[in-house]
Amino acid sequence: MAAPQSVFITGASRGLGQAMAVALLQQPGNVPSEFYLTARSPEGLEATATQCRTAAEQAKVSLPELHLLPADVRDAEPLAEALLAQAGEAPDLIILNAGISAGLTPDDTGAPPVEPLEATRRQFQVNTLAPLALLEHLLPAMTVKGGAHVVVVLSLAARLSIPSYAGYSASKAALLNYFRAVRADWLARGIRLTLLLPGFIDTDMNRRLKPGTPLFSPQSWPVERAARVMVQAIREQRAEYAFPFAQDVLSRGLAWLPTPLQVAATRYFLKADILPDPSYDPGSISS
């Protein structure tokens, strides 16, 4: 496909958002002319901008014009207004990447820890409702322009229902099924959808997992490699793409097992404790 001229990325201050911005600059002849990058952390956005400048210099390509939009993705209407005011129209490529996970806090009973309801609520606000609200405000401009490409960064957790990731898995599953449901209607508007489902890769979120998860081997999937694979799937206009291969196969296979075997396999392959995220409190959301 032709390179998009303008790209908007949420959650661009670290992890996959930052790495995808860099990966988009690593193929000469397919480099956008404008980046609109948003996240809560101004410092993180500046770090991404620095990485983009370095990547463009190394690849010997023109650096896109960088527009940094510090914002909370839950504030969808002002964020959409700021984006459209700067861009003048809907971006060609919209990558909805921002997301959070919670963690488990043991209580005094000695029983297995559970995720607090407030933590689950925050994950639905950021992972599910925020991208939908943002698109609601951008959809008229996307429809008028035509040809927009929306990329939604989900997770294999949407299929796997990972223990210790209850709220995260549920919030991503809701988003996955929403976009599967609207795909045909959006295509009729001239809007393409790509749904990306990465598995366990080396991000800050997955580094909070305690050792012992058989499928989590960050050394085999550094975030830069994952970003390159995801950018390639975007350029190929894949409708849906899940990786790594072994985790994709497991996510599909578990659904066909009888419940007792499914429970046993889930406990063996996926059980792991995730530490609470120290970077946010009830009023603070990570990038």
C-alpha cells in the first residue's frame, strides 16, 4: 500500500506505541510526512520524538513533522478536537495503542488474590471506552475524507482469558468483538480496520509478571521486533493478525477443549502473578 501521509498514535510515550513510531521510519519510500503522537507523559513523548529523529537519520529518510499531544485518552473529545485542529482533517492512519493492566493484591485471608473492581473499571475506561469515544469524535471527519485506516492494538489476552489478567482480558475481548461487529459497516464508509493481537512480548507491562509463566520469554520477542511485525501487518492491510505463532495456536486450540482440560491447560501455560502497576493510582493512567 502507499505510505500514509499522516499518522496518529495513542500510547506513544513508551512500549509498542513508541516502537511502532520508530518502525514506521525504517522503510525508505514508505515514510509518513506527519506524526501526531499522544500519551499522558510529555517527557515520554519527547523521548519518542528523540528516537524518531535518530531512526530517521539512521535510515537516511526525511523526518516527519512531529506533533506531540500530551493528553489522557479518557478525555476523548478535547483530544480529538486538538488532533483535528492541528491536522486539518482526519489522519490517514490511526493507531489506537494506549492501554493499561492492573495487578493482584493479596488480602489477609490467605485466599488467592482477586482484582479489585475499581482496577477492572479503570481498565475498561482506558482499554475499551476511551478508543471508542475517540473514534466517535473522529468518525465524521474520517467518513468525509474516506480511505482512513484504523489500527487497534489488542492482545491475545482477548482470546486467552489469562488468569491474573481478568480485567485486561475482558476489556480487550470487548474491544475485539466490537470491531469485528462494525467492520462491514465501516468498510462501507471507506474505513479499513486492522486488529492486532500481540502475545507476551517484552514490554513494561509484561515485565511486571512474576517468573514462571511458560509462554513469557521476552528475550525471544523484544518490543522492536514486535513493532516491525505489526507495522508490516498494517502495510499489508491485514484484517486481523495475531502473534507469536505458538501463542496464537494455543489461543485458538484452548477454545475447542472440554472445560476440565481447558482449565488445566490454562493453569499450566498461563498462570502467573502480575504485580500492581506502581505508575498509576485511581486518577492516573499510564501511557
